[in-house]
Amino acid sequence: MTRGDASATTDRNAWVRAAVERFEGPLARYAYRIVGEMESARDIVQETFLKLCGQDRERVEPHLAEWLFTVCRNRALDVLRKEKRVNRSSEPEFSLSIVPASDPDPSDGQEQRDELERVLRMMALLPESQQEVIRLRFQEGFSYQEISRITGLSVSNVGYLLHVGLKSLRGRLGASQGEAASSSQHA
């Protein structure tokens, strides 16, 4: 192995390590939301990074996050098909330690944690396609174009799903807020 080859290998390893550090958690949350099992989600993420090791860095690096989420999504859907678990009605309850992008700050108030839990419960009532685009947009920070490439949906369909999902979520949260205020007034 020449000095140039060793340097290229070291650079590649550092690149992959940096990608694992940055994206392992978000990819695990994403895969978990699709397959509903944390162990399967971790396996999917591991396979995603193994696939990254075999890719041409110059080709993948400009859109690394998008590439990783696309590979992860495709692998998760393959796992679902193989396990014949296409019916999502047996989806597990939300686990707040898995869903948020980062652990809640202990200094944040209980009210903020309660509000997050309420939003997540309401979001679970949305169709899976709306949940997915909302998470990719607001939890992972992807643009409509990136979400389109990750999911295979058109950009306009992504926009539509986001609009309808957020409108529904706002309506449900408003109705839930109204019920809470009404019940506290009657108490």
C-alpha cells in the first residue's frame, strides 16, 4: 500500500466515522418509525453505513444526508416486506426517548414536555405518509426537494402532505386545547 492509498483510506474512514456520529441517531429514529422495532432499526442503520463504505465519496458527499435517509428508508421498507408487516395498525406506542431529535433539557419545564407529548400523540393519529414528511421536514430539517428524493414522492405531493398534515395537526391540537380548557372550567 502506498502512502497515498493509506492517506485515502484514513480520510475515507474519518469521513464514514463523522457520518456515523452525525446521522446514527436520526437514522435510527427514522428507521424505528418505519419498522416499529428498535433492534431492527439499528440493524437497518448499520447496513446503511456499511453500504456507505462502498460508495464513491465525491458522488455521495454533496447530498450525504439525503443519500443516507433514502438508503435507510428503502432498507426499512424491504424489511417490512420480508416480514409481511405492511399493516401498520400494530404500531407501538411512541417512546419520547426515541422520537425527539435530542433529549429534553432538564431545565425545561414540565409544561413543555407535556406539550411535546401531546403533539406526538396527535401526530400519531395522522396517516403515515403525513407523519413521515413532517418528521423529515421539521425533525431532520430536509427541504421539500430532499424529501421528494428520499421518499420518491413529487415535490408538490410533499408540499400537499405537509400542508394537510400540519393543518390537521393544528386542528387536532386546537380541539384538544379546547377540551382541556372546557374540562378545567367544569372542575
